[in-house]
Amino acid sequence: MARAKPSAADTALIAEVRKRGFSATPTQLERWREQAWLPRNPREWLGQGRGSSSGLRPEIVDRAVWLAALSRPGKSLGVVGWVFWALNDNKASAKRLRAALLTALDRPFTRTRIGEIPDGDSDEAFQAREEAAARLLKGRRAPKRDFDGTLREYAAEAGFDLPRSPFSVPNMYHQALLEPGARMMVGGTDHVSFDEILDSWETAWPHHAVNIEALRAFYRDAELAGADAMAQSPMAGGMAGLRRAVEDADDPALCAAVRTCTKASGTLTELLKRAIHEPVILTRLMNHVMWDQWVRTGGVLVDGHAGEAAVALSTVQFLIVPGWAEDLERYLAFMETLLIVQRTDAAFTGQ
């Protein structure tokens, strides 16, 4: 609970927030501190016999302003709160962050009873995984278009041509891909054969038989060489593997992964807003491997549980997929440069 009378430092902090056009109450300040989103005002030693006092630091004022701007009555901060924990980069905040990521990963599986599946490769375990995957898909419908397809539809209506990778699937959430995807989420890649996966891709990716056959040949060659072509997939261990990635990451690595993923999503969101008036931005964004590897599969930050799940999955990929973190960091640097260019152009043109 907030003090009956706020300290002088808190009174000054509230005044600074008000100067920036927002409002905060003593109760809100205490609540944000309880959640480890807002640091306490540091106490400064005044000298022998003079005691100490609390002063304001610019970073605390900035944090309070952001919290005041983003807080809504009865609404969770969600991923925004994760950002503050990741910025804190300490043991207590990392513990909160880890718990939030695991909750986001677990949430879609609450009705699957995945925890009741027996271990091992018995017929009973196989059937239990199949039933859990079916429960995961129950009531879910595949969209006709994913984010990429929706953008292309609007661009076509506007007479603007967007680039497409020759290896780009028309709809990442095609109905044919959902069933094997759910089975992998439950049981890992061992639960779904590579041929089953490619058959699904063939349905979702028509007129690309050459690419499909090239993937089949790659898998066969890997198998003959004694290698597992699916071992580097983030889905190799299914849901259990995703959880392990978060559980096993050390605190600094976990905080760094969330900082990068959320910063990248924020930068992407700003560029997409600008692309409404400058469609060429989309062309630049799409001409990068991370458009298919990240933007289309969760890079765009949305509100609510879906946004939390997307950040959690991006965090897992950042932690465990070889080369993925480096690719995202390069893409972030590219987006930041593109954003600077757009802001500079806007300043000169007055837009």
C-alpha cells in the first residue's frame, strides 16, 4: 500500500510525470515497485549528522513516464512489463521474467492435459500424444491468409508489387500445416515423420514440387549420413523442449533475449506504421531472411496472450536455434537504420 503521505522524492516524481503530460498516484508508484517495474528512489548520504535523502534520477523519471503512459485500469502491462524486467537484468527480475515466459508457453496447452501423457514410445504414450494434439486443435480454424498474405492482398489492390522469396510459403497457417504442427508441439519432431511434414508442405505450397523434392533429398542424405535433419528445429523436443530452453537459460542470457526480441518487435511496429504512407519500406523489410523466419511467425507484436506467446517463442528461438539470434540482431540493426532514414526524410519533407 502507498504511504499516507508520499515522500518528498515521490511528490517530485509525480510532478515530473505530470510535466510530461501524464499522471501517476502514490498508490501506482508503490504498485509498480512491488512488480519490480519501477526502481525505488536511491538514497543519498548527506554527511555526518545530516542523514540521507532520496533523489530523482532521469532513468527513474523516464520509467515512471512510460508506466503512466501505458497503464490502463484493470489491464495487465503484459509484454511491456517483461521489457522492464529484462532491462533490470537482475536475479529477482529474471525470476519473474522466466515465470511469465513459461506461463505464456503453457497457456495454449491448458486443455490438452499434456502433463498426463506417459513417457516413452509405447502405444499408450503415442495415442495419448495424438489425443492431446487433437484437443489442442479443437475449435481452431486456419486463417485464409497469414500476415504476409494480408499485406500482399492490400498491396495488390493498391497496384503495388511486393517481393516474394522463391522459398516463401503462401500461408504459414494453412490448415494442412496445423495438424502436424500440433503433433510436434505435443510430442516433438520424433512424433511426426519427415515425409508427413513434407506431404503437408506440399499441400500448403502447391506448384513447388521441385523445392519439396529437394527437401526430401536433403533429408534422405542426412539420414544416410547418420544425422538428424530435424535436430536443430526449435520443435525438436516439443513443448517440453521449449520449456527447457527457458528454464535452463542463465539470467543474463534470458534478459538479453527478451530485450532484443521486444526491441525488434517495437522497431518493426514503428516501420509498419510508416509503411502505410511509404510502401517501399515493406519492400526493404521483405528482402531479408528474417521476414519469413520471424516477422511472419510472430515478429509483429499484438496485444494480449497472443502477443505474449509470440515473444516467448521468439525468445526460445533466440536462445537455442543456431544463427537465429545473430540474424535477428542484424535485422534489428537494419531496421533501426531504416527508421533513422525515414525520420530524416520526414523531417526534410515536413511529413
